[in-house]
Amino acid sequence: MRTLAEMRVIDPPQHGMVDIVHEKVEGKFSGDYRLCTGKEVMGTVAYYTSQKGYIGRDKVVIRASSDDGIVRDYVSEINVVK
């Protein structure tokens, strides 16, 4: 059984915060798991919340480590609008 990726913020946003949670998400898979696409599965999700009143650009870098030893950094460019 696969475990959820371990995720952590390595470069936090300057104008907000990020919460990383485990919750049900709609699966999108390929290969051996493609028949599970569209089904709800447990996943890891990052939610960004800007500082009150902030409008403009922000950025966060999140590091994900999976149970197969692969580590990836994900850069999210965020455009906060009113």
C-alpha cells in the first residue's frame, strides 16, 4: 500500500501562509492505477491564504518526499486578486 507524500514548505510565501493537510481528493492516475481515476482517494493538499487586504503576486516552494525515495520541489506562483 502506498503512503501519502510527506510535504513541507521550504520557502514560505511573503504575503500569506500555507497549510498542508491530508484529505480526500479526486484521483488522477495513469499506468497500473488508471482505473482509479475519478475515485476519491486520500491525498496531500496545500492551501494558500493571503494576508488580509493583500493583492498582488506571491510564491511558495514545497518539498514532497515519497515512499519510493523521490524528492521533488514544487514552485507555486500565486496571483492574489480582490
